[in-house]
Amino acid sequence: MAYELLWVFISYFGDIAYWMGFTVAFFIVYPLLDKKDKKKIDWVIYALLPAIFLAYAAHLALEISLEVPRPCAGLPSCPSGYSFPSGHMTIISAFATIATIYGKKNKLYLWSIPLAVLVGLSRVFLNFHTPVDVIGGAFVGIASSIAIYRLSDKIKTLLHRLHVYPF
């Protein structure tokens, strides 16, 4: 039972609700920062959040179109929705990829990649996904992040032109 609670806790880092809360908190705190600190974390606005939300949208599109049943289908604690690709793994992989790209100086990859692996394991150990679902989610998250990374300068320029860029 305690083992299961640990896996449930780890799973939350890949939950879209967690990242929506992060987004709200980030935009509450962000205006309070000085310009220098804002520059250090601008990658969160023009790369991390777009990558996470693109990954989530791609996950939903695939999940709805493929309709792969969950391994726990029919059990009382089984989440609703379909299994492939794992949404939690898609989201945490998007985070880990962007954190690795932009956080090399701070070595964010030292904890973001192991966290992504733990989230993937949690989904399998909780019997919500198969390893194939988790690997598929990782590919979707990584691909979404690479696409956003390649577009990040254009996203930054667009936000500036729309006058919605925070600094």
C-alpha cells in the first residue's frame, strides 16, 4: 500500500493538472521578479510551457484516435480514457527534454531525466499503462519538445509582436 502511494505521488509530476497549477503559480510569481531573473527563466515561457501543452494536445489526439484500452480496464481504480500513448509520460518527457536543453548550465538533466523515468515506471507499476504506452508517450513528448525548441525563437518574436511577452 505504501509502495502504491509512492508511485501515485511520483505520477503527479506527469499530470496535466500539476502543470496547469505550475503555470498559474509561475505567472503569479513572474511579475514580482526583477528583469535579470526574468531573462534567466524566459525559456519557461517560450519553450517549456508550449512544449508541455503541445505534447498534451498530441497525446489527446493520438489517444482518442487509437482507442487502445488500458491494461487495468474494468478494475475499480482504473483511470478513464485510453492507454496509448501515456499522457503522464508524454508531459514529463516534454519537461525533461526542454529542461535538458535549456538547463545544461544548471545541470537540470541530473534530476529531470531520472524523474521522467520514475514517472514512466509509476504508470506501469500502477498498471495504468504498458511499457509500450510509456515508450510511445516518451517519443511524443520528446518530439513535441524538439518541435517547440526549433520554433522557440519564432514564438518569442510572436509574443513580442503581440505585446504579451512578459518583459
